[in-house]
Amino acid sequence: MEPVLKVEGLRKYFPVKSLLRTIGWVKAVDGVSFEIYPGETFGLVGESGCGKTTTGRTILRLIEPTEGKIVFNGKDVTQLKGREMLWFRRHAQIMFQDPYSSLDPRQTVFNIIMEPVKFHGIEVDDPEEFVIRLLESVGLNEMHLYRYPHEFSGGQRQRIALAKVLALQPDFVVLDEPTSALDVSVQANILNTLKDLQKKHGFSYLFISHDLGVVKYMSHRMGVMYLGKLVEVGPAERIFDNPLHPYTQMLLSAIPIPDPELARKKKRMEVKGEPPSPINPPSGCRFHPRCPFAKAGLCDKEEPPLVEVEKDHYVACWLYGKA
Amino acid sequence: MPEPIIEIKNLRVYFYTYAGVVKAIEDVSFNIYRGETLALVGETGCGKSVTSRALTQLIESPGRIVSGQVLYHRDDGSTVDLLKLNDEEIREIRGNEIAYIFQDPHSSLDPLYTVGYQIGEAMEVHGKVKNIKEGIGRAVNILREVLIPDPENRVRNYPHELSGGMKQRVVIGIGIANNPRLLIADEPTTALDVTVQAQILELINELKRKYNATVLLITHNLGVVAETAQRVVVMYAGKVAEIGSIDQIFHNPLHPYTVALLRAVPNPLKKIEKLESIPGTVPNLITPPKGCRFHPRCPFAEERCRKEVPELKEIEPGHWVACHRY
Amino acid sequence: MSEKVEELEAREEYEMTILDRVSDRIIDAFASFINIFKKDWRRRNQSKIKEWKLMAYAMNRSPPALLGLFIVIIYIILGIFGPYMAPWSYDFFPVNYNFSTQLAPPGSTYFLNVTTIENGYIVHYTTNIHYLLGSDVYGRDVVSILLAGARTAFVLDIFIILIGPTIGIILGLISGYYGGKVDETIMRITDMFLAFPGLILAIALSAVLPTRIQNFLNAHTWAQTLMLKLFALHARDVNNLGKLLAVFVALVIVWWPGYARVSRGSTLTEKENLYVEAARAVGLPTRTILFRHILPNIIGPILVMITMDFGGVILTEAGLSFLGLGAVPPIPDWGNLINQGSQYFPQAWWLVAFPGIVIVTVVLGWNLLGDGLRDVLDPRTRRSLEFKLKKKSKGGESSA
């Protein structure tokens, strides 16, 4: 099957400026490659500053990539211009983390949803009917049509944002921590809606989150990011059952489990240090200063490649490949 | 028989806002036992933070503690009602016998002073050291306690020179500087990454064991509760819904809200087919629902729930629930 | 199902005063008016209409703002109809017919033996002139000059505020949104303008510009006609327009940099909001993002600033006329009247006092209105009012 989205060697460096001079680069995303297939959710997890959000935005060219290829439905997005870029804008959408700032406070729900539809010239017989139908599909109703965002709760706003995404009938949606600003009970609601919509319309999602539980619930396949690099990619179930990369193992042992019995039985791994700054990342494997298995002379010198250890399960670690 | 260090009785805190009286906490009673870690759990706006602040009268206008008692049993056997103390007396207890750790380490440190100064100051205020200079000297030991590497040099650092995790360690350092009997940690790890969160929770546990302190942990993260607490108080819309040990709460939840909450959290170690969500939204506390405050969202609600406020009843030893079904 | 409950709660009732009912009527009438042209407009904008009504309620509860609004409405009416309400034309010089009308005190009446040329015939007639507020050096009635001067002030005011802030806001939006080199360039130019004290720059410009403007006017008849109509002046005053318009151009140039600064600042914070990025993700062009999304969100404080500046322009313009720049007699102008009076002060105190009172009142009116608008446009203060207005019976206990 052809992937909807194929990212190859994506890099995004931000300049660090001091008095108009560039004194260094923040390597926010440094050589990331993955594919997303139709109807699939690809989860991207990592701690703050690992570059997962930048990856999501660079893929949509909200931030121009420094290097790399982004192939969307067979076309290289980095080369698109004019009409073709509009085509891309229509078929690839994003939903943001903060429901309080992602909707224009001066527009009614109707306008918020219809503006992109009109802009892309999508023919709609009865705009009102069309928007009501969309609102109903995300659990709102016609009473909300001509209201302003400030009249809604956080969860309801995320639903409006979702309806706006749906209106363009995209193939692919970047979900940038869509529930991390919400309470758990509301979160469950939104996650279920997202899943249902995926089943119905066959969307592909890039699901970005720092919450491993949520990523496991949502994703078919997932990638773990550390300091701008993917350290492990594979089917979500497999990664949770059998994490290969020491960082993934550390993450899994660090997440609190909402079950006292399992929590007591869980095998623990000592968590060392904090993520270093992406301005001057460690040489070699970026995880080596925190890694309990780091081998001097290898891990701190050479960068491990992403290798397929078992079927569809890739790891970038010298424990699993030869130099 | 565990002895309580704090007994909260019928605590009521109202906020007098322009929109009306927000009944943030209504008739909340529970005990904190000596040496335990008690978790206060609930969603945004359920009153868990307000409860913790009300313990030492840290409620600012337009909020007011309307009624209730907070009995504090000192180590020497004497008992005081914290809500009856005047400003001077309560300040002596706050930060000394009862210390706080707040959520955001970035804003709870003053950027203009070194971390050593801030720890020293906390001790000097309560007369634990003669002057700030001595306090800064003692701060080195405290930084070592909270596992900050190279404390001799770190003591002279300003907050912006430290990472988020390190800052939270300093905040904890300020909290334990006076060897408190009760440590109130209000969402201490919410602003932190998972790996750092694990380290901070580990540290709090460690310190608690070492000083034989009591910890009141306020959080919305059920995972954190399961891993650190011994007992749990579940709050909903300003009232206590359920109290029990972690095993009772997680394996035999009685209140429909607790049940729903547990089913809404994805467990990364289990296979989850479908998360269950709670219909509706958290009620407005200006005009809360009559009767049981959870009834508009409760699948088992009956006529009685709409009229009568359920009492907190002990169903099995140590397991209390406020629901008409029991 | 709990959504239903919310819906019910949303339909609040308010305690109304007569003023509230009046403002409701006006807003409803306006909505119906738009509804004629745009189908369904009223229904689609019910939230907006409700918000307008709330704004009006907030306004109705602030006596200073109402006073300001009242003064401003009078000012606008006089600004439009003033010249036609004046008992005497601004270029009728009684001093030519009766020398003692020069600097006549308030309340005096004089007899005039007038000789004029009308339609090519010499006409003689006699009349009485009553000076309610005194006369100026030309024996002109101060009441008439004040009324006619309202037009001059009003036209300058409106056009300076229409053009200056618009330029400033557009530059500010562009500067704030694009950042980088564009921002640097625009802001450095703005700084250059701000570095000069506004009044001094305006003085310099009004000294340099008149001849050029006069030459332009002489070359273009349509511009002449337009200006004469706008200021309600007679054709023979064409040669005096240069100086008047010089003030206008000078003030426009002085007036934009402040707005560029303010709107750039607001744009910088506003563009960090995710809805801007969401608009980009949809593919909307920058123009749309700037004017449809960012501008409406930053316009509140700018509107307040504009309101206050309506007063500011009058004050500055009067100041310039006082210094002898800008309008020259016979063009009716408040500042110019004071300028004349300053030479005969305190004997002819009325030449300073009455225009002074008028200027102060109008400026105060705009400032009071601006202050009121600040509260009305701020959603927080408006919300607090919204709750105060709620009928006591509805919410149970109300705030203490």
C-alpha cells in the first residue's frame, strides 16, 4: 500500500542569535524519517523539547524545513507552489493543543467552519445545513451555530476545531496534543470521537503527545523521539510490550500507572539526568549520557542508525546493530 | 490505629465574585493521618487546591473560609484549630510545620535571588538560623538532600540557570528546609516531563521516609496517585465523593464518579478497547445541582439523588463514599 | 442533555432602564436595516447583537460616558450643520460698515448701514447686529464663527483620524506580522517620526507645505470645489485653503506613528495565538489573516485611542492656529479666534473664553466617551456588568 505521507531525512534547525549574529543552531528536528499509511494513526511521543511539535508543523510547511523530503500522496510538499500548495493545504490539516487560542474569538462558529470551505471553493448546497451536519458529527448541535468561541468550554472548543478540520475532508490530520489541555473525562470523549471519525472517513493521523497512555490508545504505529531524532519506530503494541531502546524503556518505567497493583509489580529502571539542550546535543548517540548501557568509545563517538530489529520494529541503538 | 495529624471538619470556602457566590468547597471533612501520603484527586475546579490552601488560611479575597474546623495535632500532643489562629500565629506554622510545594517551579522562585538565599530566607523567617548567611550555609546541605549535584556551587545559582527539574528540587528544598510535619504538594509534577516527574516523585517519597513527614499530594493524575499515595480522597464539584486506600479506590471504586474517572484514563500497560467518557460537563458552582452534585452526569441517578444530598458513609473499614446507592 | 441546561441558563433576563430600552430599539432598528440587504443577517448575528446590547447597557450605566456621548453627538451635528445655523456668514465683516463693532462686548447690539454687491447690483440696506458672545476684530459675531468653525474642526478631525491611524494600523499590522527586515525598516521610520516632538514637526510642516498645496489646488479645480464644499467656504476663500490644508497634511503625518507602534505591539502578541497558525494551515492569504482575523482582535484598544485622539486633533489644530499657522481669517476657526483674542486680552476676554470653553468641552466629551468605551470594550468589565444586571430572582443569591 502506498503511504499517504512519507517523511525522509527531515531536518529543521533554528538559528540562535546574539546581537544579530548567528552563534549556533537549535537542531529541533535532525533527520527524521517515517511513513503514514491510509487510515492509520502514527503516534509521536517524546518529552518537551524533543522536536515532536516542530516535526508536525514542518510536515505541514507551517515552518519551512531546513532539509528533507515530505512526500504527500506522491508529491513532494517542499516543492509545491500556488495551486498545488492550496491542494495540499486542503488535504492536510492540523488540530492544535490549546482550544482557547486556536479559534478566532471574533468569528461565529459558522464563520470559523465555513471560511476554509469557501476559500477552497468547495461546493456546498446549503451552507447552514452543511455546518449543522458537521457539528452533529462531532457531538454539537445547531444551537451552537452562530455562537462565539468564548461561549464554549474547552472540550466543546476542541469539537469545533475538529468540525473545522472535517469540513475540508482532508486525507491527513496532524493532531498536536489535542487533549493535553483537557480534563480526563473530556479527553476520553474527544479521543473516542477522533477514533470514530477515522473509522468512518479513513483519515490518517499524526498523533503528537507526551502522554504514553493516550498514544497507546490512539496509535497503530508509533515513533519515540529524543532530542530531534527518532530512536524507535514500530507498532504501538510491540513497543509497549517490548521496548528495545533504553530511552523507551526509561520512559515506560517512568510513566505512572493508574493501577496500584501493576505499579508495584512494574519493573523499574533508574531514571538518570534530564534531557540536555538541543543547542549542543551530545556527540554520538544523543542518549548516551543518560543511558545505563552506554559503551564508552562507541556510543559517545558514533551515531547509531535506525535498524530493523524485528519485523517493522526499528531501533537506533548500538545494542542492536554493529558499527 | 493511626492517629490523625489534621482533622478537617465541615470546611466551607466560598468565593464572592461578581458572578455570584462560587461555592468552591462545601462541607468537606476528612482526616490526614500521621506518616501517610494522602492524595487529593479530582478534575479542574473540583476544589482540591482550595482545600489544601484553606488548611493554613491561604485563601485570598474574594475567597473566604465560611465555616469549619481544621484541627492540627502537634507532635507534643497539643491541638489547635488552624482556622482560629490570627495572622501572626498561622504564619509561624505555615512554611514551618506545614510547608507547601506549588505546581509551577518556574514562577514559584524569585528570579532576583540565588537559590541559596531563598532557602536561607525560608529558615531565617522561622528562626531556624540566626541570619541569612548561616541559612545559605545550611542551604548546601538541603540541596544535597534534594539530590542536586554539586550543591556547593549550585547554591550561588539564580533560578534561570537551572532546568525545570532542578528548580522543582529547589522548591522542594525550600519546603523541607524547616523540617515540616506536613508537606502539601500541589500538583508538584504537572509542569514537568515524565522522566523528571518520576525523579521528583521518588525524591518526595524518599524525603518523606527520612523525615517521617506526612504528605498531602494534590493531583489530577491517577497514575501519580497509584504510585505514591496510600490513601485517596476523590473530590467532585467541591465535595468529597469517596475516601479509601489506593487498593480500595482503584480495585473497588464505589462512587459512580470514581468508577467513570478510572475508566476514562488510558492505562499504558493494559490493552484498552474503548475508553469510557463521562457525559456532560462539570457543573457551575454558583448554582450547583441540587441533591447529589454528580446526578446530572450519573448513569444511576434516581429521584432521591436529585433531592437529597448524600452523606459520607463508611462502607468497609476506611472506605467512605457519598452516594445514595450504598 | 446537560447542554440543554446550559442553553436555558444562557437566556438571561436583565434589569432594564429607559435608556436600555432606547438603545435596544436603536440596535434592533439597525439590525433590521441590515437585514433588508443581507438575508438572515439578524439571525446569524444574534450573538453579536446581544453583545452590542450589552455594550449599550454598560454605557448606559456610566454617566460620564453618556455625557461624553451627548457632547460628541452635539459636536457632530454642529460639525455638519453649524455653518448653516450661523446667523451671520463667516465672511461678513461688520467693521466695514460700523467701526465700533470691532471687539464688541457680549450682549451689545449695533446698527449697520450695509453696502454690498449682489448679482452685479449695488445693494444698500440697514440692519441690527446683536452680539450674544461679543465680536472679533472684524466685528464678526463670535457665535457665528464658533458655529462655522465647528465645521472646520470637524472636517479636519474626521479626515485626519480616518487617514492617519489607518496608515499607522496597516503599517503596524505588516510590521508586526512579518517581523525581521520589514519590521526593522518600518519601525525605524516610525521612530524617526516619533523622535521629533509632534507639535514641532507639525509646525515645521505647516510652514513649508502651504505654497505647494496652494499650487496644487490652483491647478486642479475639482480639488478646489471639493475642499470648499467640505469646509463650507465661499469661492473667494480659495487662496486661503493652502494654509488650512497644510495643517491637515502635517497632522496626518504626525498622527500615524503612534498607531503603528500600538498596532505592531498588539499584532506581535496576537499572532502568537494558534488561530493565526490555523488560518495559515488552511492556506488563507496573508491579507485575509491580517484584516479579517488579526485586526478585529486588536481593534478594541485602538478604537479607544482613536476616540481620545478626536479630541487630541482638535486641541493640536487649535494650538497650531493659535500660533498663527493653519487657518487664517476669514476662515472660521476656534484656535484662530483665541489667537486674535490673545492680543486684546484681558479687555476682549470673550475672544479667548468662549472658543476656549468650546474646545475644552469637545475635547472633554471625546475623552469621556473614550474612557467609557474602554470599559465597554473590555470583555471583563462588561461581563461583570452582565452579571450585575441579572435579575435577582433568577440566580438565587446574588453577589454580596
